[in-house]
Amino acid sequence: MDRKYYDAIEGNPVVAAVKDMEGLRICCRLEDIKVVFILFGDICSIGEIVSQVKETGRMAMVHVDLIAGLNSKEVAVDFIKKNTQADGIISTKPSLIRRGRELSLCTVLRYFLIDSMALESIRQQQSIVKPDFIEVLPGLMPKVIQKICRTSRTPIIAGGLITDKEAVMGALNAGAIAVSTTHQDVWRM
């Protein structure tokens, strides 16, 4: 992993996850936000969305699975690399994470923790896929986050349902390197 990505996330452990243009405008005005997870857009708009993030000196991470018009094949990652200035990608699909690494993009493998099988999947996938970061959702489970952090060599980001300082502190105290949230009040902490 390029150290600049780790340093950017560790330096400000609140990652702004934006789901619309209004959220993008707000996060780009906040001085403390260094990393933006882009959770919206389509193949016609994603280049401009990423440009707006980059123009403010922030790291732009595109959630490939959520970009309308892209599919779940590796060529979607090639499209992001070739047609945007994105620093990296987020995906729930290991094949897209592998392709992102091949293209020297920062990668975040996102997991939805719904049962013990999901926990086992994290353990198995991290050594095969080798993402730069693992994002676990929901991020409101300090005991589970702590367990993952103990067994993972990959830095953990807690996301989903993070809406207040207590949730942020619970995730960070459990060992997460950062939290991602669409909740704009948390961006201002």
C-alpha cells in the first residue's frame, strides 16, 4: 500500500462518504476531511465528481459497485482508472479489488457483517485479495470490530450507521483505523 493513503486515513479518521452533490459540496468545504468515499454517480458524471474532490486536495475513492452504468466486471475498474483522477476504489467484489491493485489504485474491500460466515470470509479473503483496507458495515459493533482487528493484518474502516461521537469512539477504540459515514455532523467532529 502506498503510505500516503494510510497516512491520509489515519491522519483524520473520519471519512466523508457522499451520496449526492449536496453532500459533496459540504464535505469539500470542510478543512479536516482528507478522504472522500464517493457513493453515487454514473458513467457520465463520475469523472466530474472525482475532479471536484481532487480540486480541493482530497483523496477520492469511488465505490465502483454504486456507479450507474458500470458492471461488476474488471473493466469497470479500468474505466475508473482511465477516465477519472480517482485515487482508489471501494467494492464488495474481490475480483474488482484485485484489478484495482493491478492498476495501482488504493483498494477498500467492503463487507456487510451479517453472520459468522461473513467474519470467516474476511479472514480468508484478506490474504487472497490483499486489499489496502477492509471496510466493515455496520460499524456499530465494537466487539466484532475488535475481533476482526485482532485477526486482520489489513487496516479496518468501520462504516454504516455511524451517526454520533459515541459510535466513532466505539469503533476507533475497538481498533478501527477510521470510520466512514454519510452523516454530515460527524464530518465536523
